Amino acid sequence: MTTAVVIEDDDDIRRLLEVVLDQAGYTVTSAATGEDGLTAIGAQPPALALVDVGLPDMEGYEVVRGARAQVTGHIVMLSARSEAADARKGLEAGADEYLTKPFRPRLLRQQLEEIVARPVRTAGS
């Protein structure tokens, strides 16, 4: 099975993302903080990482920068922050895509399928 890591501090959203990814065929590990998320990524680099921007211990951008060299697949930022500057900052940090909340689970699953079909970014690209 393909692995995914969800880094999201909101329990309800984290559980919903776990369900969406499970239904898409991923084995999911999740974390509520950036530090725990980076630990999970270090333990088993995932094919897909979903990272919230607003985490309690650090910005999601920092998590993405720290994870980019370890993640063997795609990194997607998922945030309620919808300004173009936020998305640009996420992509500059190394995310493959920046999606906004709220989201519809079925549409999110479709978007994620499209994202993982693309080539994976590498550190520095």
C-alpha cells in the first residue's frame, strides 16, 4: 500500500483527511503538530504528505522545508489561508500544490489523484 502522512491540528479535519486517504488506498499516519509530523515523515517517508499551514508549534511552511528532502512523493499544503501570497509561500517552501479549506472530500480526493499523477518535485526545484 502507498503511504501518506497528514499533519493537521484540527481533530475533525485530520480524521476526515484520514478517511479520504484511506478510501483512496493509502496507509495513513497522522500528526497534530509539525514536530510530530516531521518525526513521522523521518520514520517512513510517505508517497504523499498533507500539511496544514497553521500548526500549534510551527508554521506549515517550515514543516514543508524540513520534509522536502525526505518525502519520496508529493507534498500538498491544505489551509484556510486563501491569499495568493500564502499559496506562493507554500510553493516556494517546496510544496507541490496549495489547496484551500473548506474542501469537499470527493473533490479533494480527485485533486489529490491529479496531483500524484504529476512528476514529484525534488529539493531545490
